[in-house]
Amino acid sequence: MTPAVHGHAPRISAWLRARPARAGHTRVLAVEGRSGSGKSTLATAVAAEPAAPVVRMDDLYPGWDGLLGGVDALVEWILLPLSLNRPARWRRYDWVDGAYAEWHEVPATGTLVVDGTGSGALAAAPYLSGLLWVEAADEVRKTRALERDGDLYAPHWERWAAQEERFHTRDDVRARADLTIVTG
């Protein structure tokens, strides 16, 4: 998966640089898809070339039932302030303590990559310069996710998958994507 994903990154970075900034002076790329599809790997690779910060939705969700809460945090803490050319910051959710923890500043680089389910929400759409959908077969995704997160994720797989399905159907994320990358 990694060589194919990294092969796409320079083209996606160039494509993003040609897009208009829609969150104030910042171009925001949402890297969307289902769990285990390869979003984080691709987001990291795309962000490397312009040296852009990456905000991970995993840090914004308030727990296993918090997909929509993560979307609210993304818009309120990051996208809306950027659209007003104000500093943006976000709080990291501590999965062990079950509460939000410290604040993090979003560096003002002119480009931001947001990685994770919810980044392409309809509520975020007005601020996005691009929406990237990352696709992989269900069995590939599950294998990747459980290899990555193991026992931590296994008891929550079905619960999270149902939440993703409802969200992606409601916001029609895949159909609204500017680009689709198949990773497996």
C-alpha cells in the first residue's frame, strides 16, 4: 500500500496548490474514507511536500460515539477561525481519560490537511479547497485497522463502522469527492 499511496502524493499536493483557499488564506484538504482505507498514510504523504500541518480527526472525536462531535470541533475550532483569518487551535481528546486534554495551535502555513472520517462533512464543505476520498475493500480495511490498533479497536469496530456508514450516507461524502484514490 505505501508505495502506491506515496506515488499519488506529489500529484495531489500539486493539485491542491492550484486550488483556491476557501478558509481565509488557507487551502484545506479533507482526506476522507472508511476506517483502515489508508487515509492517514496518504494525508501524511500529501502534507510532506508543502510542509503542511495535519490535523487528525481521531484527536477531535469525543469518544467512540463522537464522529459528529468531531465534525463540530473541526468546524468550530479550526475551519471557522481560519476562514476569518484568525489563529486556529484544537483540543486533543484523551482516549484513556475520556476527556479533552491540551490545546494545540494550527500553524499558519497556508495549507492544512485534515485526516479522517468527518473531515469531508457538509458542515466543513464551504471551507474545503479539496475533498479526497480514500477507498479500500471492506476486508482489507478491517485487517489494516485491526493490525494497526489491535485490541483497542476490535471491540468497537462494528459500532464505529455503523456510525461511519450513517455519516457517509447522510453527507454523501464519496459522491462529493474531488478525487478518489483506491488503496486496496
